[in-house]
Amino acid sequence: MKRTLALVLVALFTLSLLGGCNTMRGAGEDIEQGGQAVQDAAS
């Protein structure tokens, strides 16, 4: 029983980390696009 609970907790933790990586990647792409827009406006 303890082993099953530990495996479930590890799986949930891993999934949350992977979800966080995807969210940060999307935020980075949005920031990059905003910076590109500023550069284009300055030109």
C-alpha cells in the first residue's frame, strides 16, 4: 500500500514538473514575440 501511494505521488510530481516546463516555454515564446514587436516598432 505504501509503495503504491509513493508511486502515485512520484507520478503526480513528475507530471506537474512537465506541465510547468510547457507553461514556461509558452511564456518565453510570448515574451520573445513582444520583444520582436518592440524592435520592429523602433526600426
